[in-house]
Amino acid sequence: MQTIDFELEGVYVELNMLLKLTGLCDSGGAGKAIVATGAVKVDGAIELRKTCKIHAGQVVVIDDVEIHVLADPEESEK
């Protein structure tokens, strides 16, 4: 399984945009379509909310790719 470490810029990222920003799809719209198929799990549970807020510490899995969402170092300092 491929693992991607994604560093947040801010408090959260929407699920569809996370897929785009990690290069797993070409656009936010394509990300929404992927989420709608039920192919994405967040913390082990299927997630169907396309714009679900993903926070630091969560793990997103799609196919054989696992995305570890890491805290924004600047947010941690606040």
C-alpha cells in the first residue's frame, strides 16, 4: 500500500480537495465523483460526504493509497 503524508495548510481540508491536492484526481469535481461511489474511507469508515472536513490525525484510504493528514506546523504554534 502506498502512503502519502499530507500536511494541512489551515485547520482542515475538504475531502474532495484532499484527493485533488494529493494528485489522486484532476479536480475537485472529480474528487466529489470518487467520494460519491463509496470508494473512500476516512478512519476506517466509508465516507460519502464529498466536502467532509478532514482534520490532522485522520487517515483517508482510497484503493491502495493511504493518506495520513498531518497538522500545519504554523497552526500548532498558535
